[in-house]
Amino acid sequence: MNQQDIIQKTAEYIKQEFSDDSSGHDWWHIYRVWKNAITLCEHENAERFTVELAALLHDLDDWKFNESGDETPLRARAWLESCSVDMTTTETVCEIIKHISYKGAGVENKMNGLEGFIVQDADRLDAIGAIGIGRAFAYGGYKNRMMYDPDSPPNLHVTFEEYKNSKSATINHFYEKLLLLKDMMNTETAKRIAKQRHAVMVNFLDQFMNEWEGKDVTT
């Protein structure tokens, strides 16, 4: 298979694997990350084949959905090997997948290399803005979490274990992760896009709190 055939086959595989997801990590999330990554790749002049594969496979071994709780890319590696992807590309894609996730406000980002930065930015862009708001509440419902609990303040987690085991309300997630992502983007292109999406979330939270306290009610 040539590179385009591998990308198409991988997209079809991932679409099938994530077709029934209701957590906000469905096929359409992956599709958007894939398209975001292509756009960033074009602006940042990165190696596109690696970027596209990593974007498509980035959630296949997500720690949130496997029993081990880590992101060792076993399934992604097996898929790449089944497609006879060269070893260098396979290792790079697996390294990107291993380090792509946000793991807490105080946890060091171990991603390196332009291709990895692009895929991470593409994934983080889909976590913010209007779609990010929708996905946050989809995931909160999937995990049976409260929408908001004024008696439970946000916590800026300093370890991955703290972040992984958190059960706090969905609104807390904005302060524990989503509002922080604008300043954690790697590429200049993603930084520009993130500013507008960040503003959407800030406006939403202001409106949410006004409605929670009845401050928007007119008489």
C-alpha cells in the first residue's frame, strides 16, 4: 500500500472502532483532530504522513478507556505493523501517542518534535471553544459527574495520579484543564486559533455563573 492507501484504511478502521462512543471521544472527534492536524501541518511545514497517522490513532490506546490506565500504544503499534508502515514512522507515531494527553496542570509535557507538537495541538484545539464545551459535558455525563458543585472547588493537579483519579464536576474541568490549554499550545498557528476558542469558553462560563445565581433574570 502507498501512504494515501494506508491513511484511508486507517481512517476506516478508526471510524469503525469509535462509532458507538458517547464520551466525546467518538469518530467525529478524531476526524476533527485529523483535519486540524492537516491544517497545522500545512502551516508549520511538518511531515504529513506521520502527522496524519498519529492524529487518526491518537485515542486508540487512551488511558481513560483501557484497564492499564496508561497510554502504551500497543493497539496502535499492532495496526501500523499490520499496514507495513516503516519502523521509523511507527516509532515516531507511537511516541506521539504515548505523550499526547494532558495529565494535570503541574505535570510536565514530554512531547517533543514538530510532528508531535502539531498532533497534540490539534487534539487540544478540539478540547476548547464551542465544541470543547459540548465535549466536556458529554464526558461528564458519560462518567456520571455533576455538572457543577459550588462546594467542590477546582484543583490544579500536580501529579498524573491526582488528575486521573479526579471525580470533580464538569465545570471544574474548565479551570483544571480547558482554560489552561491556550497557553500550552506548541505551534504559532495553534496559539492564534486558541485565542478565539478560549474567549468562547470564558464567555460561556460567565453566562453559566450568572444563570446559576439568577443574575441574568430581569423583572
